Amino acid sequence: MDWRTKLLDPAPLARQDYTSLATPVYRGSTVVFDDQAAVTDDWRQHENGYSYGLYGTPTALELASRIAAIEGAHQTLVVPGGQAAIALIYLAYCKAGSHALVPHSAYGPNKAMAEGLMRGLDVEVEPYDPLIGDDISDLIRENTALIWCESPGSVTMDIQDVPAIVAAAHAKGVAVALDNTYSAGVLFDAFAHGVDVSMQALTKYVGGHSDLLLGTVSARDAAALDRLGPIYQQLGLAVSPDDCSLALRGLQTLAVRLDALERNTLEVAHWLARQPLVDEVYHPALPDCPGHNIWARDFSGSSSVFSFTFNDSVSSDQVINFINALKVFRIGMSWGGVHSLAVVYPKLERPNQDFAGRIVRLNIGLEVPSDLMADLEQAMSGLAP
Ligand SMILES: *Cc1c(COP(=O)(O)O)cnc(C)c1O
């Protein structure tokens, strides 16, 4: 063969029996088949063999299988981010004319998708009180196709009675999806509590270092997977094997990071609860948190994100000054990494609740808690009237 042809021969020349502790990064779009009869375009690669890199190379399938094993799922699909996971679930369960329910306290972009994309597709997504429990039954209609849960909710940290919502939903044949990002898929056992589909942003705790974007959608059983798979294929939700490799590395330290983050976060949250300018601390393990008792019943721990409110002696402008005065905490939205973050929500509103720009969300990282508390203290001292 000409040397130019030799350049293109895909057959490996080196020994292939390398065994290590790291999952190889398999790149590839085209899959090469043994013969014409074997050619397929099938998203069910776990069962039927590899068909196309779009549905994951072995690196992505390794990550999917590990998440499924940890969450106790039937099977997991890896997608480009948490928001892509939310889109996949909506589009798999809802069609024109469907009704869906989403808690008021859901992740903002989930509600934006409800009001935007889903409304445009003639799907009505109705917000509900996250603390509704089994009264959700009254909101279920003939055409209700999906109930979302997110527990704790974003920013206000409301803990939902997921088992009660699942029981009411299943009694009327409605599927329940859970955004389980706060729990990293482990602190709350979604499938033991009856959820049909559980998603998480791996961007947060599994990635764990603020350097990748990925999400997962985990199916309770074959029926849930059969709904999700074809839509996953049609949307073309490809992921990078490099990002999957980073997420696989993140999984190796997930347990120790979650333990350390929980300890650091509890220390800062308890300290904040004692500060004279602080009104309430919305941390699942603290009694101010809406649904705290349900957290104590259903969760095996807490993680690193929580909120607090200043009392009404502090103006909304002063809260912004407080954020800007922080030195160790960085100002940022995403969370679950090793750095502490703070952000104020100047316009956050919930039905019957206006926080008047006094609600601050923190993500606690792996810095030493005494340095974090000193930073909060110096920023608060600037607020003294
Ligand atoms: C961050 C987040 C998402 C979205 O994840 P991305 O990977 O940023 O798209 C979804 N749900 C919750 C609760 C989140 O905090």
C-alpha cells in the first residue's frame, strides 16, 4: 500500500492489552460494522451494540452505567447539561394539548422553558406550591402528562413530600420527574421514593470542579426508558467523551467531597443563624427551612447550597453592597464545585412572598470555614447603620 493509504488505516498497530485504573477516552463519530447486515442506527447501544458516536462512545456509556448503578436506575442517558435533561423529559412526556405541573420553586430555566418552548408547543405547564403534598391530586386533570418535583427547590430550598406527590400522581396514572441535582443523585433516593424519571446536572457535584457541563436522565424502568430514548435520539443530544472522562474522575471523589462540603456548609449555616442582621437561614438541616421535617425523614444528608435572608433593618442596596464587599466568596450562580460563591436575588418573588431583595444564596466550597465566616463578618460589618 502507498504510505498515504497506510496513514488512513484505522487498525491499531500497538498492543491493545493496556490495563489501567482510568477509563479510556474513546473519541469517534462513525462506528465501523463487521458486515452490511450489522449496520444499524440504534440508540439502544447498551443492549444492541455500538451504532453511532451520537449515542455515546464507550466513555459516555461507562459514565451512564455508573450513574445508573449509583442511583439504582434501570438505565441512564448522558446529555449535554442539566437544562438539556429538563428539555428531554418535557419533550418525552408532553405533547400538544398536554398539561404538566411544576413547583413555584423550580430551577428558573425550567420555568422559562415551561413559559417559552412548551407553551409554544401548546403544552400548559401550571406552577404549584412546592409544599402541597398529596393535595396535588386536586390539580391533576384528564390531560396531565407530567409532574415535576425539585427538592429542595432552587433558592428558597423548599423540601417537597415527594413520596406523597408520587402516590397521588400514580393513583391517576401520571408520571413524576425529579430534579435531583441538590442530592447529586445520592442524598435522596429517587427510585426508592417512587419517582419515574430522575435527572441531575452533573455540572454541579459529579463534575465538582466548575469545569464541565453535563447532565443525566435516569429511567426507573423499561417503560420510562422507552419514552425517553427515541426523543433523546431525535434531539441528537451528543456529549463530549472528554467531559465524560472528567465526570468519571469526579465520581471517584464524590463521596469525600460531599462529606467535606456538608460539614463546611453546616458550620457556616449555623454561624449565620446566630448573626443579628440575619433573619432566616434556609438550609435543609435547619428548622427555618420549609419542609425541614421531610428532609429529616427522606434524605441521608445535606450538600453545599443554601440561602439566608437579612432582616428588614437592611435595605436591598445594602445587600448588594454586602455581596460586593466579599473577598473569599466569589459572585456566581452555578454551584457544587470547590469554591464558595454568593449571589443576591434582587427580584425573587414567590406567590404570597416578596423577599424585597434580601435573599442571598451561598454555595460553600472547600475553603476553611473560619476564613469564610470571617469574610461574611467583614462584609456584614460594613452594613452597620
Ligand atoms: C444548574 C442546574 C440545572 C442546569 O444544569 P446545567 O448543566 O447548568 O444546564 C438544572 N437544575 C438545577 C436544580 C440546577 O441547579
